[in-house]
Amino acid sequence: MKNKRTVVIGFVGTQLDSGRDSRRWEKWRPSVALTQHEEMVVDRFELLYNSRFGELTRHVARDIATVSPETKVITHDIAMRDAWDFEDVYGALFDFAKQYPFDTENEDYWVHITTGTHVVQICLFLLTEARYLPGRLLQTSPPRRQAIGESGSYTLIDLDLSRYDQIAQRFTSEQAEGVALLKSGIATRNPKFNALIDEIEKVAIKSRAPMLLMGPTGAGKSFLARRIFELKKHRHQLDGKFVELNCATVHGDGAASTLFGHIKGAFTGAAASRPGLLRSADKGLLFLDEIGELGINEQAMLLKALEEKRFLPVGSDNEVASDFQLIAGTNRDLGAEVAAGRFREDLYARINLWTYSLPRLAERPEDIEPNVDYQLTLFGMESGEKVGFNKEARTRYLDFAASREAVWAGNFRDLAASVTRLATLSNSGRIADQQVEDEIERLKKLWRHNGGGAAPAGDIDLSQLMGDEAAAGLDLFDRMQLAAVIGVCRQSKTMSDAGRKLYAVSRDAKAKPNDADRLKKYLAKFDLRWEGVQ
């Protein structure tokens, strides 16, 4: 393996490198001393300086040449107005890093962070951490007893934390804690869901961009949004509070007032000013569930607030500020809503950077058991009574919950309600067989009353089945009808069974009804097949 050349990148220290003006470091000059170590050779020193200190820089370069003739010194005048202004310093050093011809194959780069203002040192650290300066940090220290010619000591710091086992383990442990927080400690087993939560944990920690949670009613969008807030709060990334609104509950002036606030007299009934939820979420997190229900005007106002962190309360001529982070939730296909003109394309683009589709409960059968245990634990914490199943009752309930009979139209909301009923009706903290049988019948009846067990039409993702372009080309009538048909198909064991439910009235008028064939032809109109919609 060939030896690489050693290249030091450092800033001239106007105090330390001058050798005067500081009684403590009077005899030790870090940039010069660095080249005096016998055990290593600095092949090149890229010496950065501010033009006001050109003479000092030339003096340091001459002294380096005296003590280490083999070190080539190249000076760079870094244009900055104020070495204590973070934006100015970072910009200047960033420009240097972008234009510098790094040759990592043949050269090792050491970034000296002992000299320069504290702002310079911090910026050098940040640029090295981000790999704009592709090297290791170099820190030098004076000798214990300063004497002319003494070089002191130096330490190299590699910011690739994967090389430090103990540190890497601590970061891995911290990430695992974050994932557990997002899942409320529920030991979920579904690989797809676990991978989704792993990614959300990374994004929640590293990004302040809006996040879009998609999924059917009861899939846990609101629950997950609150856990994301708690994770960011735990990491000291948010100082404000969690503010939540279901946009389906507000319309017209009420929606604008609720979100953006209003001034007194802004409209009939506005007897007093109102701050609005966006201001309440300042420095915190705003969760807007069912964002597709917002009116077009409110969508435009929200986009401005997202981009500029400022907006006009209803009836006011004076803007107010709020620095909030947004998580949006929806059970609609917002892409199709944009195509239909019901949702602003620019707002959709703004909130669509980090989009996650939460699976319905029926798609996570392996997670039913840990969620049942979680709900029982919650019940115990709230009631002060520990409740559990007997063995046979637990087996019967879990078998049913994971079977095709279990519709779970309300997803985890249905499951939570079911477990709560069982726990409440338990005798001496034990859920018995008959209680489970009664609950199963109660659930079946509930789902029949909610549309024959079909999944709600708004929960069917047609884009996933047909592709975005085909789904966007459907009229609203066709979209709603097709979604309802697919919902029935998914809750039926066979095509004939689904056909009998769908054509229960008209089939009586046919001498030889062929419900399966009728359903097959209907699906074929949309290039769909029974196996695909299942």
C-alpha cells in the first residue's frame, strides 16, 4: 500500500500564531509547531487567512519553511468581512471547499481546528462532518512547560463514527429507543410496517419538512403523528406543543378562523379576536388530519404559511408569524384530487416530500396479538385492574381476528374498542370463552351495519391497483362505484360470493344468473382481475 501525502488545512491564528499578545501561549505557535513533530511529515500546508493579516501569514509561512523545509506552504486569502459572523465565515469556507481540487486517492487531509476564531473552528468542524472537507480533524495542544522549539502534542479525530464501536453502539441504541417510542413499545412483527417506522424515525430526527401520512380511517395516523412529536420533543427539536385538527370538522369561514385566527369583527359573530391553531403550534407540531377536506382558499393560505412562516388572520391587514412543523393525514388519493381540481397542486408538492402509507389492520395480521396485549396494558393502567384472557379464549379471539371473517373496517380503532369491551366485561380480570364469542358476534353485526363488511370506499387506493394515470382519468361516479365494488370483493371468499352480494336484487330477474361472470366483466372494464383486487 502506497503512502499518501499529508496535507494540513488550517486558518492562521491572529493571536496564537503571532507568538505575542497572549501571555499564556506566548512561546507556542500551533501552525508552526505542527510541522516540528519528528514522527510525521506535513507535505503541504494549505494556510487560510483574512487579507487584513497577510503580513502575519507570510511570517508564519517563512517560519514553517525554516523548521520544516520539506513542507510546501500555500496561502489562501479567504474573503470574509467578519470572522465572528457565522453566515459570513461558513459561506467563505464553503466556497473554498467547493473549488479545492481534493485528491483523496493520493492525499490524507487533516483539518486544523486549534487556530482561528471559535466561529471559524465550528465551521471547519461542520464542513468536515458533512464531508465537504474530506478528512480528519486535527487538534494541537501546547507542551506542559512552554519553551521555544517545543512542539506540544496533536490529536487526530475521525468523524466516521462507524469506526468507533462503543459510540456506534450508543447511536444504534438511541435509534432503537426512537423506533420503540414511535411504536409505543409495541413489538410489531410486520416487516413492511417495521421498515416504514425505521425510515420515519430517521426522517423525524433529520428533517423539518412536512410529512404526509396516508391510510384508511383508524390506521393510526393521528397516533403516529403524536409519537413523532414526542420523539422530536425528546430530542429537544421542538419547544412548542402538539396541535391537532381534523379538517373534515371545519368548513368555510370557520375553517379559516380555526386555522389562521381572526380579528374582532372580521365576520358576523366574531365578537373577539382568536389566535388560531397555526399560532398555537408555534415552535411545535401541527397535525392536520383529512387535509383533503380543506377548501381551496384555506389550502392557499396554508401554503403561504408553510413557505414563509407568516400569514394573515381573517379580517386582518397585518401578518403574524408562526414557525411550526406540519404533518398531514389523509385517507384520500391526493394525486387524484389534484387532477380533479379539488386540491392545489403546489400544496400537494410541498407536503409530498415524505409520504408514508400506513397499512390497514387486515394487512398486518402478525401485529394483532402485540396490539391486543398493548390495549390490555393500557386498560390496566387506566382502570388499575390487570386483565387477561384464559388460554382457550385468547386462542379463539386471535384466530378470528386474523381470519378473513374479521373485516376490521375501522382498523386499529375497531380493535382497541373490541379489547376495551372485553376487558370491561371480564370477571375477576379474566376474559372467558363466552365473552369472546359474544364479542365476535357483536363485531360481525357492527360490520354488517356499516355496509355489509365492505371497506369504506375512501380507504381503497385505486392508484395502487390501476396506476396513477388510469385512476386520475376516472369520473368521481366511477371512482366511488369501483371502490365500493372492490371493498365487497376484498371481504368475500370467492368471486361468486362477491357477485351474489353485489347483484342480490337484479339476479332474481335472470333465469340463469351468473354473478361471477358479471363481476368479472365489470372489473375487466377497468383492466382489473379478481386476483388483483384481492
